[in-house]
Amino acid sequence: MSAWRTPVTLGGRHVVLRPLERSDAAALAAAAADQLDLFYANVALMRDPEAVVDGVLSDQAAGRALPFAVTLPTGEVVGTTRLMRMNEAHRRLEMGGTFYATRVQRTGVNTEAKRLLFGHAFDTLGCVSVQLRTDHLNRRSQAAIERLGARRDGVLRGHQIVDGRRRDTIVYSVQDHEWPGVAMNLDRLLARGGASA
């Protein structure tokens, strides 16, 4: 089986990213409980956690995604993220579907999770481009993506209809030749305590 389709566990000092399982739905719902009003963020989808988990596991079975439960080293589930829109032929993918429990935001969790995912994408899968996307209303997400070192590619206006609202999507990317510098930036952030917006 191609590495692009093989579930993998990625571990660091602050987080462990392990393959998402159906049994994680309840823990994800608990992690999201105080953020369900953030209509412009992925966390709002956790109003129906079983449907979300089933959907991303279906994408995984089709070879389009590698979804992860984000856990603390203790094993406690504090969020989720995934590699998605995976295209092995063009060696590109998107990193997204991310949310974290409020209490681990602005800690080393996001920084290290992104460091692990970028490393897997570029160093293991041989990607030439990794995209990140966010709602134009989600300023915190944009700041976090920019702090990681991704560059803004542009805006997909009217990109999606979300809860009856036209969503403009901000697109960022990191290219393979930019990865060494981005890796140094992420390592520096982690050495300073890892806080990321």
C-alpha cells in the first residue's frame, strides 16, 4: 500500500497524532462543546460528531484523506486534524479540518501538530505543495497559518455555501523548496514554548 494511503501515528513532545477512529466521536464532541457557535470554523461541524467522523473515514477509505485524533501524550483527545484532498499523482494535498479544545489553544499543540504534518507531507510523502484553507471570517485561523510560515495564495470568492451563507475561502500554501525555512520557523517557535495563535 502506498504511504499516501497508509494510516500513521506521528508523535512529538506536546502531541500525538494517531489515526482517527469512530470511537473518538464522543471525545471530539466534548472538546468542541464550548465552541459550537463559531459558525465560520470547523469546530461548528461537531454538532453532529458521528457524521463528521464517518465522512472523514469515508474519505480515508477512498484514498483522499488521512484523518488524525490529536491527543496529549497522556492519550486524552483534544482535537482533530487531517491531510485531505490528497493527490498522489500531482504530489499535493491540503492540511485542514482542524480544531482543538479551547484549553489547548495558544499552546504548543497546534505548532507541533503542524510541524509533524508538514514533515510527513514533505519528508515522507514527497509533496511539492501543501495547502491550508480557512474562512475569510476566521481571523484567528489566518493569523495562526501565517505565523506557521505559509504564504497566502489568494481568495476563492463564493467558494462554498455553508449554512446558507456564501463562504469566501482564503488559500495558503507551503511549497517543497520553502519547507526547510518553514521547518526552522516551527522548530524555533517550539523551542520558545510553542504558542501559536
